[in-house]
Amino acid sequence: MNIQPPDLTSAYPEIFLLVMVCVVMLADLVAGEKKRYVAYYLSHFALLGCAFLTFTSFSTETTYTFSGMFVDDVMSDILKLMVYGTVASVLVYSRSYISLRGMYTGEFFSLILFATLGMMVMISASHFLTLYIGLELLSLSLYALVALRRNTVTATEAAMKFFILGALASGFLLYGMSMVYGATGSLHVAAVSEAIKSGVMSHEVLVIGLVFIVAGISFKLSAAPFHMWAPDVYEGSPTAVTLFIGSAPKLAAFGFVMRLLVEGMGEMVDDWQGMLVILAVMSMAIGNIAAIAQTNIKRMLAYSTISHMGFLILGLISADTNGYSSAMFYTFAYVLMTLGTFAIILMLSRDGFEADNINDFKGLSKRNPWYAFITMVMMLSMAGIPPMIGFYAKLSVLQAVLAAGFVWVAIVAVLLSVIGAFYYLRIIKLMYFDAPESDAPIKPSIDVRVLVTVNGLAVIAFGLFPQSLMALSLFAIEQSM
Amino acid sequence: MLFGLPLLSLVIWLPIVVGLVVFATGSDRNAQLARLIAIAGSILGFLVAIPLYLQFDSALSTMQFVEHHAWVERFNINYFLGVDGISMPLILLNCFTTPLVVLAGWQVIKERVSQYMGAFLIMSGIVNGVFASLDAVLFYVFWEASLIPMFLIIGIWGGPNRVYAAIKFFLYTLLGSLLMLVAFIYLYQTSGGSFSILDYHQLPLPMEPQILIFIAMLLAFAVKVPMWPVHTWLPDAHVEAPTGGSIILAAILLKMGGYGFLRFSLPIVPDASQYLATMMIVLSLIGVVYIGIVALMQVDMKKLIAYSSVAHMGFVTLGFFLFNAYGLEGAMVQMISHGFISGAMFLCVGVLYDRLHSRQIADYGGVANKMPIFAAFFMLFAMANAGLPGTSGFVGEFMVIMGSVKVSFWYAFLAATTLIFGAAYTLWMYKRVIFGEVANAAVEGLKDVNKREFAILAILAIAVIWLGVYPFPLTEVMHATVDDLLAHVAQSKL
């Protein structure tokens, strides 16, 4: 018997990262209390190395390995590069926050890197089980990250909630996958798609499986009505972890949805389209309306995320290249805006002070006009006001929705965005129209200053010239689907 | 072209760049520098706009000074600029008003001067962009972007209830414009992937979508004009805004709504416009008559002028939907003239407010005894607001009334009541504020206008009288475009 070893080249970034996680853990052990920065810089090096490997192996060809369980295509490469960039920014933004709160430890970095590995596996999976493994690697690391400050009650509570609901959602997902397996006899994404296309499978079983899968996905995306965990987890987690949960995993979740729903069950579009419309409308309604009542900015941003996920899902309902690339562009825009907003919250926080109440933004324009300006740009972008990137994200999604003929959905979406604009404006109002309550100096380190500025300017620059990012999304989808 | 530079881009981006420079001067220690850069930039902005008029070929009805560059290829969005006889005068009006606004805030604004001046300059560039855009998305970007500086101007430098007014202003306008965006995307789909407004003008559309598009755009433009019954944000915004904000709001931002009707509603959905014309005329007439009566009852000068703005803009929308040359041209003249007059009126109130910090009519009386020069200027503008022949206020109103006589006597009759109401509320206010005995000690201490205020008022006075006596330079440039628009609207697109 001749066993063919799998061709590992397309999985080099994942393998490299796995090795680096072990190195980070060991190095941190050796370096000890005084030299925590070793883990920090090694993590950056790991991400840089991954980026290098992904970038150099970039090709427009789609390659499968591990008996077709793992895929390397344009979409996966682009999403992975975005994930590296996002995670690296998260590390930069979080550094001073975590070092003031006793979280500047090897565990923090290794968990973040494990989660990153999970995301990469999700993005590159072409088998339902690989998808599941990636998802669990990500989720378990996140549960641990939330609970990292085990002495704080809120963090522990958030972690418990997150874990129990997350496990339930994973269960849903697995159950749905088993249904699909029962109906099609395979868990390979391509084989499932073929089997559904052949039309001989029991449609009922498939639909039941689909319902469970969509429920699981909605949980991971925090789309209503499976959103209840998000506000509590966002509020309870240390802000650095909230930033992480709110940003990079959404990129992975987008890849996850594309692999499962579009590549695997694309033939059942008539069945899932209706579900997604309901999810999207509910998310936008609940997210935008509930956010108005929030006084905790992390909670408010959780609801804002829910409404953004509604918009992202909206891009998928047209079920064509145009819609998928719009959703991908929306994901990029969302991640960029979330990073910038949380960076400001992290910047305002000090030792023993979380800056998570919206009133902590009062008079920011007097305390520091530049950061107030960046926050304003983020808020306007989230509200979808041009010339920020958020406007083009909404424009391209709305265009896809109208092209698919869902005029009423588009109208509901814009009406709900007007409601959403209110709570973003309230932050601007607090920063610009009110007097400051504290005059504590805002003195972030130079790397944070530079990155926040780049982040803020990127939101404007991609708003003025969105073509490159839009073309990139379109290219990724066209090459991969 | 001006020295090889594209004129329209210059008119748009010069004020924005100067505005950013003004921002960069930073804190109030450099306030005087910020003021000087702002005034220089705004005057320069006006100077570069003048060739638009001089090099404009008024015999043509097509777009002139056209600039066309690919911008977002993914959705075929272009950086597509051009002006015709409708948009060019509005750009000039905007560039003309900006230096006056900068001057008006010269001494009054003492806090965050650089942000105040910068916001106005950026606003000026953005508004020019609104009037010059020929691509729907580009238009929309400028249209929405104009909300941001105005939101901040009202919210930061406004009166006691400024937060409420600023948020109301923003959300009201946003609601209308987002539905317009949906209409644009719908047109993009039906036209086979084009955002060019000129393509939309030629696009055949069945009646049902036409009506829906008309309604979506109506919400955007009616809120901005503002038409009754969506005018309620305007008095709030005006009362709370600083003087400069009120001037820009009344003189420029309201014109964006009127311009929208001419550039979008009428030519893109002509059949729906004809079909719904009666409704529009009725709404406009309610605006003219009912708001006129409401204005009569006001005790706050700024609120009174705000309501008078609504009434005058009712004349504008009335003129649009009469579908004849008198009505349309009259409405255009009325827009420009209202820009001068309402700006001047708000400025006059601002002059009083800077001295006594009150806008209540009851707090004044006998101002003429202490401020004779000011009283004379105020007299002129009040008369113009009431539509006195010889001032610019008369020309537009007269032409619109002429136009409505051709359609129906009763339209003309109701429209003409504004001459009575307008005179009543303006002159009654004038009488209570300016004439009579000196009312109280505060009025006793008033000082007449200084040189700066005199200069602004004099410039506006010249404009008002010139346009009233000799409106030909204005009507000449818009004539061909208006005729062309009417011919276009008369053709069915079904």
C-alpha cells in the first residue's frame, strides 16, 4: 500500500503559526516576568511571517490538500491577509491596556494566536468538519480570553454566558451538519454541493439541516434573534478582548458563511434566502433600536455590530457575485471602523478606569481635537454618511439588494439606518457640544498614535477612493466562487 | 479653464483645502491668523468663480465646463462635473455669500475660531460640489457631506437648545436623502449600470416607478426646501444657529432642495411631475399662505424670518410646478434673490443680537434713534422681503404670479396674498423693533453699525437693488436652460 503524504505547501501559513504559538509560549516561560515584550514581539513576528508566506504563495489557482479538506484560493488568501493585519492592530492597540491590568502575559498572546489559527482554518476549510474544528479552536480561545481576568465578576459572568451559548450554537451547527451528512452522504463542501444539485436527496432533511446550520451561523455572526450573548460579552470582557472579538472573527465568519452556505449549499438558495432576509431585517431593527437605550459604549457598539451584521447578511441575499463581493467589502469596512472606535476607547482608559461609559467621551474635542475628529469619522462612517467608507459599504449592499429585486428590504434598511444615525450622532454630540468632565491627559504611545491616525485616515481615504478595496473584493469572489 | 486648471474642481476644492489649512491653525491663540486665512480663502473662492460667469455661453442649454474622470469603476461612478444656466448662478451665490459669512463671524465668534471658519469654508466647497455634480453618487456624497459641517456649526456655536436643533436637522435631512439614494440605485439598475444624471434624463420609465421615484426624491428635496408640512426643523435650526449658520442655511442650503427639483425630479420623472403637479402646487400654496400667517404671530425675530423663508421658498416650488417659462424663471430669480435678502435679514438680526443678546421683538423698540444707519439698511431689506418693486424680492414673486395666472386665477390669487402677509409680518416687526420711543435702557446704550458690519450690509444692499432694477444679467444666463428644461418636461417618458 502506497500512502501519499499530503502536499503541505498551501497550509504553510497555518503550520508556521502553530509552531510560532508554541515558541511564544515557551519563550514567555523562559523570558519571565520582566521580559513580557518577548511574547509581544514574537507574536508580531508570527503574524508577519504568516503574511509573508500567504503573500508569496499567492496565486489565482485554487488548490486543495489533505484529501480535499483544505482549500487555498484567492478569497482565503485575501481574508487571511486581512486577519493578520487586524490581529496585529489589535495587539498594538491593546498593549498598554493589558499591561495595566495584569494581562500582559504569554497566555494572552498565545490565545490570540490560537484564535487566529482557528480563523485561518475556518477560512480555508472545504470540509464541514474542518470548518467545525477551526470554529471551535477560535471559540474556545475566545472563551478563555474573556475569562482571562478571572478575578473580575463581570468578565467571569460574560465568559460563562459566552461559553454556554456558544456551545449550544456549536451543537446546533453539528446537528445541522449531521443532517446534511445523512442526506448527502458526504461532508466535503464540493460533494455536498454536487449531491444537492443532483436533486435525488430528501429535500426535507436538507432543509432541517439548513435551518440548524443557519441558526449556528447567526449565533457566530451575532445576528438577531441569536444575538443575546453579544451585548453581555462585549460589556463584560476586558476592552482589549472585546476589540478582538468584535473585529477579526467577523472576517472569519464571512469566510465561514461563504464556504457553508454558498459553496456547500448554494443550490438551496431559495431556501436560505428567505431565512437571511428575516435575520437581516431583525438584526438591523433590534440592533439599531436597542442601541439607542445604551449608556455603556461597549454595549452600544455590540448592538451596533448586530445591526452591521444585518447589513452584511443583506449583501448575501442577492446570491450572486455582486452581492457576495458587496458583503465582503462591507466586512472590510466594518473591521476598519470597529478597530478605530475601540482603539479610542482603549486610549481613553487608564489604570483603574475603563472609559466605557458614553459620558466619558464628553468634551473630547477640547481634550484632544485630533482623536475627537477620528472618533467622529468612525461614527459617521458607521452611520453610513459620505465621504466615509461606511457609505460605500452601505451603497454596494443596497445596490445588490435592489438588483435582486428586494425593494422593500432596501427601504426598511435605510429607514433603520436613520434610527441608527441617532446614537452615532449622540457620541459626536458628547464629544463636540459638551464640556469635558475629566482633564486627564491622553498620552498613548507613539505606535498607537500612528496606527490610530492611519486607521482614521484609511476610513476617509477608502471613502474617497473605494475602488481598490471594492475591486479586491470582487476579484476574490470571482476567482473563488 | 483658468490658467489651465479645471474651473469647477477649483471652485469646489479650493475652499475645502483652505478650510483644512484654517483648521490646522489650531487653538484660539492663532485666532486672528485663522480669520485672515479664512477671509482670504473665501474671497479667492469667489474670484475663481467669476470666470464661470464670464466664460459661460448663455446661448447653450447643454452642460459647460464639463469634467469627466472615472472614479469608482466597480459601480461606474464618475467624477463628473458640469454647470448649466440653473446651477451656475447658484454656485456664484454660494461663493458670494461665504466671505460675508466669514466677516459676519469676525468678532462675534471668540471660541474655537479656526474650527468655525474652517467649517464654513469646507461647507462652501461642498455646496459648490452639490451644484456642479452630474453624477448621482457624487451629488449624493456632497449632499450628505454638507450635513456634517452644518451639524457642528449649529451644535457647537448655537443657542441654548442647540443640541436638539442640530440632531433634528441632521436626522430630518438624512431620512429624506436616504430614500433618494434608494431611488438613485433603482435608476442605476434600470439604466443598465449608469449613475450619470444626464443618462437618467433620457431614460424612459413607466408611470408607476416614476411616481415612486418622484416621492422618494420629493422627501429629500421637500425637507431641504423646506415645504409644508416637513418644514418644522427649519425654525428650530435657525433660532439655535449662530448668525453665520443662519445665513448659510437660508441663503444656500435651502437652495439645494430647489435645485434638486430642477435637476432631478422634473427632468427624470416628467410624467409623474405633471401628474402630481396639482398636489405640489397645493402644498406650496399652503406653505405660502399658512406659513405667512404663522410668521405674523412670532415674537422671536429669527423665528419670524425663518418662517418667512419657508413662505418664500413656497413661491419657488410653486413656480417649478406651473410648467411655464415665467414660473420657472421667476422661481430661479426668487431663489437667488432670497439668498441675498434672507441672508441680509438674518445678518440684521445678528447685528442686534450681538449687542443685546436677545432676539425677542419685545426687548427692542426705538432702535432707529440710536442706530440710524442700521435702521436704513434694515428698512431696505425688510421692504425687499415684503416684495417692494425695485428690489430683487419683487422680480421673482411677480414673475411667479404672472406664471400662475396663466394656469389658474385662484393660484395667482392665493400666491398674491403673500404680498400682503409678507408686508404685514415684516413691516410690523420692523415697526416694533425700529420705530417708536426708545424702549429701555439697553436700547439706549446701542451703538450703530461698525465698518465691518456696514461693509457687509452695503454689499448685500447693492446686490438686492441691482437685481431688483436690472435682473437681465441673471435671467439671460438661465434663459436657454430653462427653455430646454421646459421642452424636456413636456415630452412624455412613458
